[in-house]
Amino acid sequence: MVRTQISVTEDQMQRLRPEARRRGIPIAAVVRDAVDRVVPGGATSRQAAFERALLAVGRFDSGTGDVAARHDEIAGETEW
């Protein structure tokens, strides 16, 4: 990894700190993730995309509580 120093505005830092805390990662990791999102194509962009996808796991609730048990029935209700 290459070390660098950047300057951010007070507002940006106020947004970075809680995001890093929410995700349980260092501020530097939030910045790296943002770079991968804005400047795609780097060697780590595939890994970053995978890690972002993993963050979605378990974050949503259907409210029904039985989707796993009724997935065939529910999928049949959807018209493609």
C-alpha cells in the first residue's frame, strides 16, 4: 500500500467519521472505497465491489419473516 496525505474539508471529515464508525473500518478504508467507486478499473475494484456487496447481506427485512420458507411461492407471484 502507498501512503499519502490528503486534505478534506471539515464537512467531509464530519461525514467520514460516522461512516467509518458505522462500517467498523478506518477512515482511510472509507476513502479507498470512495476512490474505487469514482475511479473504476483499478486492481482492487473487483475486490471492492465484492466487499460492498457483502455489506448488503442481512441489511434488509421483508417484514414477512418467512421469505426463506416461502421463496418458491413468492417468486411465482412475480411476473417477469
